[in-house]
Amino acid sequence: MQISDFLKAPAELPEVAAFVRADAEDGIVSVMDGVLGRESAVPVAAGSSAGPLAEPLRTVEGASAYVKISDGCDRFCSFCAIPYIRGRYASRPYAEIEPEVLALAKSGVREFVLIGQDTGIWGRDLGEGDTLASLLTRLAKVVRPFGAWLRVLYLQPEGMTDELVAAIRDTPEVLPYIDIPIQHCNARVLKSMNRSGSAEEFSELFARLRSEIPGMVLRTTGLVGFPGETEEEYEELLDFIQKEEFDYTSVFSYSREEGTRGAEMDGQIDEDVKLERAQGLIDIAEELGFSATAKHVGEVVDVIIDGIDTDGETPELIGHTWFQAPDCDGAVHIPEGEACVGDVVRVRLTESFCYELEGEIVTDEEA
């Protein structure tokens, strides 16, 4: 929703009791007090104009938790409405993130997935020395007593600094799982998207990462059918994804988002062509992803138990390991064994099917 839409919303939707901007969500308690017609019980911070503040409470739904480290975005990619909806980029201070992570760890969370629209530039709007690398090393000390993992998603290519690469490589709690959504590899298409980079620059980056972080898992995102994308440029993206052999590739076809620059561009591509191109990239992504998953068969890994499937004749433990982001990359199925949700168990991976793996619990002696 753009600002103009937000201002028109009350008149167009009179049945809505209150509208709250995304960047004003910390004042939701006072908004609800107003809607319910009751006096606020939450004190207002001295000198604050944002309204009453309350310490956020998180429920623990499983062994993994997403933790937002920033909001908004300053990139203004031509295809994306997020800057208009979420506002400009703003890092959450460490003083807010640390107690949330600590409380969740005490509640049984064993994996923290750090998210934001652009996680790699965390801290640039804070004090000197505040970087994503420093955040990871500080949070590692917080989760270390609990044996928990840290995973980072949505790292833009420009955010992969030497300091960050070293932090991922040298901090055991930080998983060597790197998610870099390139969207495309053709320099002209990227420029039209209001993004930077090229196939050559990306190849150089990925080669450096593979050299400095051996055994890492690499995820990316491909966007096909952007206005003006030629068949040759699309084929270039296919060849690039095939050559780089990503472990996971998310595939999207361009969607004409109202209010974005892309929506007004010439050269809009027919829906059937976009779907055909998306399927072509999906076919390559699955071929590479299935193969990458199968290569882990035979390994002994730690698996976080996410749930227990009781639909079959016998209960089946379902979890994920370090190279599987929760709710994204498939799961590890354990047909036999006993464990509770949130337990971390040693598992030998025995079979693979697509992105799914099957395994068996092993003792320390067997491992």
C-alpha cells in the first residue's frame, strides 16, 4: 500500500476499525485500546511520540524461529512494491534482537533464522562497527550455551563482504548456508530491474564463496519474464543457473505489481510465455536440487525434530538438518526412533527422494 492508498483507505473501507502503518506497529496496543474504548495500561516511553510501547511476546511453535533484524528496503527494484509497503530500510538494534533470541532459546528454540528484506546491510544506519558480521558473532555467544544454530536469509550480492564471509566461515553457530537472490544474471535485465551485477560478477562471487567456505550450501532466486526480457537473455539465465549448480533455486515469473516502475514499462510479456519460461527454469532447478540433496546420503548429521507424523501405521519423526532451511528445502524423515519436538538427534541419511531425505537415528558410538 502506498501512502496515497493508506490515506484513502478509511473512506473506502468504513467497516475497518483502525488502520496502522507498517512502521507504526509498535503502537498496536494503544490502537487496540482505542478501538475497544478502554484506558491504556501500557506506559508511554518518556519523550516518545510513537504511543505506548510494550515488550513483544513470542509464542514458541517449534524448534525454529524467524527473527526479523530489519524492516523496509531502500533498493526500489522495478518489480517490487516492498519499499512502498514497508517503508525505508531500518535495522533493528542489537538491544532489541538479543533479548528476543535469548528468551526464545530459553523456551526451547534451537535454530534462529535471521530475516529482513536486505539482511547483508544490517547496521549501516546504526553506530560505527554495527555490521551483520558483528551481529552474528554477538548472537553466537548468546545461543552457544543452548547448542543452537544461526541461519541468515536474503543476502544481496553486495552484502557479501570479506568480514561477513569470515564470520560465516569461522563461527560454528552460523550455518554455512548462504541465500543470495540474484533474480537474473544478464546485466541489461538487471539494470532494467534497478539492480546491479552481471553473470561475470556473480560467478566470481560464488567461486570466492566456495573457495573460502568449503562445503557450503548455496540458494538463489531466479525471476523470469521481466518486461523486455528476450529469449536470448532468458536462455542466458538458464545456462548460468545450470553452470553454477545451486543447491536450491526458487523460481518466480514476473508479476505486474501496481505502483511499481516495472508495471509501467514497455515490453510486457504474455502470461503463457512467462509460465513457459518459469517451468523451464524450474526443470533445471529441480534437476540440480535433487542431485544436491542425494549427495548427502551417507552423511551423519544433527537433525532438529520439527514434528511427528501420526498418519501412518507407526509414528514418523520429521525434522531438518543444517542444509535445509525450515519450511523451504525439504525435510528429513525418520521412520523409527523416539524423540520430542525440539530435540536434536544424530541421524545417518540413508535415502533421498526429490528434496526429501530419509534417515535413522544413530548412537554416538555408531556416529
